[in-house]
Amino acid sequence: MWDTLWTDCNLATMREGGAPYGAILRGAIAVERGRIAWIGHAADIADPDARARDVRRCNGAWITPGFVDCHTHLVFGGDRAREFELRLKGASYEEIARAGGGIVSTVAATREASKEELIESAAKRLAGLTREGVTTVEIKSGYGLDLETELKQLEAAGELGPRAGVRVKRTFLGLHALPPEFKEDRAAYVQLVADVMIPAIAAAGAADAVDAFCENIGFTAEEVDYVFSAARENGLAVKLHADQLSNQNGAALAARCRALSADHLEYLDEAGITAMAQSGTVAVLLPGAFYFLREKQLPPIEALRKAGVRMAVASDCNPGTSPMTSPLAALNMACTLFRLTPEEALAGITREGARALGMLDEIGTLELNKAADFAIWDIHTPAELSYWLGAPLLRARVFAGGAV
């Protein structure tokens, strides 16, 4: 017998091909040992009560894959509400960063915080994500900028998963900003990240991937390339904050390095799009940062579509440019600001989010033998997930086959 059978439901499987959203109307989904053991039309199960130890009737609710938030900075100390006020008064993100604010101000607060304090504050932010269907989350470091604090952040991220009932992928973001102690010696810091931090973090099993901020107020393509070489030598995947505030040819670099994803992409050019299409690098769209920074330059969505580049959607939850813990708001912004269709947006935070983490074989769609991570919604159509703002749509979140 199956462990649990959910029936009398509609399934947005998000599998490609066939009906929109990969929909199975009047469907059912069975779970055995934390994995999907059967999926299809409820009418094909003659006697549901005889097939599972626990049968749950959903009364027409929709079930989607669990949401995959593939770009967050959940673990940090302090906040940057004051900078929000300054931006509203006319200061730019770049001006604040060059004046010693921005990422560096969060670094000071994160260095001072204990691991337990980081876990406690991040757990509250993670709760916002899980309340809206997230079952997998990527968490970046990058607010320590020294080995001790970066490891503290990554360890805190790892401990969040079992507590919250989510899968956590951890990313080392050493090239996030230049720490104050290396203000006069960029090369030494880049070398420290590549030659000391990455090998130590890889040896500790503390990260799955390496990220960098390739930007005119961040790091050059040459510096990123050097660090990515070290990542690959140590068996770590790579991804990149690319072309957010200016065109630094970051997306083309990411594609050349076979990065899992290139993220932001407001200033992405045609060469970068072509390179991403050829490499299979996922474009991660972050409408929260676009909204909070009041940006005007839109990512080239139509060109990405035409080139066949996969597009994921994520919250980018962070203290400075996207203090947002609502994946449903991210879906709405992806549609209203970036003009994604509701189906593209939902695919972006399920199937394509999983692809951006290299986890599509395990999660991201409702398919036989995949992990039984899904969300049950009180909606009439999947488009409502991108339509409502603030509505309590989630009925239940299922992680590894169990409701949490």
C-alpha cells in the first residue's frame, strides 16, 4: 500500500508538453517513502481507500510542485532599513555602497553575530518563504568576507533545513564585496578567496556552489574567472550575479564557465543571451531587487524567450536590495514588471528554479519517483498564484511526503 494518497485534486505538474501547466484535472498523487509513487487521474484508482494507509481528499484544490527559491541571502546580521530611507531621498545604491554602506555594513553586523543569532533571525525570514509554498531554498554566504564568518554563515544555513522542513543548497559568495581590511589590496583578497577560502570550504563540505558579484561596484570578469577556476578545481558548481547595474559581460563569462545560472541580467546583451542559450545556463530573474531599487532597465525577456534560455524566478531575499520573503509577490512582480506569463512565472519558481540549482532530477515537477515535495492551494486556477497579493492561498505544504 502507498503511505498517503491525495485525491480529488487538480495537479499542475509543470511537466513540459501537453496541457498548460502540465495540468491533470481531477487527479490524484500517491506517496511512498517520501517519493511520488503514482500520479494520474483519480478515476483510474478503483478503490482509493484500499490503496493507501492515509487517503486525503482535497475537494478540488490545486497541487503544484513545492516552490524552489533558487537565489536568496537569508543568513545575515542586522538590517539596512536606513539605506532604504536614503534611497527614497535620492541616494543611489552605488552611492551608498561607495560611501561605506551597502554590503559592507551588513558584513560588520554579521561578523558580530553568533551562529545561533544568525539561525534565529534567518529562521523568521525562511518562515515567510515556507508559508507560501517553498520546499527548497538556496542560501548564499557573502556577508562575512573572511573564512571564519563565511563558514559560520554556511553552517547556519545548513542547520536551517532540518528545522524548517526544507531542502537547502548552500552557495559560497566570497566575491560579494571588498572587505575593509583589503580596501587597498584587491588582488590579495581575490587570491585569498580562490586559494584559501574555496579549498577550505570545499574540504568542509560547507557549500555546493560558488557565486560572485560581477559588477562595476563589485568584481571584474577577470577576477571572477580566476575564482571560478578555483571552484571547478575543488569540485564546486558556479553561478553569477551578472549584468545587474551595468554590462560587464558577466552572463557571457558565466556561460563560458558552464555556470548553473546567471542572475539579475537587466543589462544583458545579445552576445550574453546567445552564450547562455548555447551553454544551458539558466537566467534567474529577480524582480524584487528591480522593484526595491526602482530600476528602469528591464531584463531582455522577449530576447531570452526567443533564444530558448530557461528563466527562473526567485525572491533574492537580502537586507539591502530585496527585503522580501514572499515568493507569491515575486511571481506577481515577474508578471507585472517583467511581463512573464503566469505559467512562465510558476515554471520559474518550480521547474526552472530546480534546474538553476542542478536539482531537476529530484524536484521541480510532479513526476514519478521524484521527491514528494509539493504545495496544496485553495485556488481555482494556477494563474491565481501570480494574481493575488497577500491572500492566504496555501492550504498545506508537503515535504518528503509529509505535511509540514
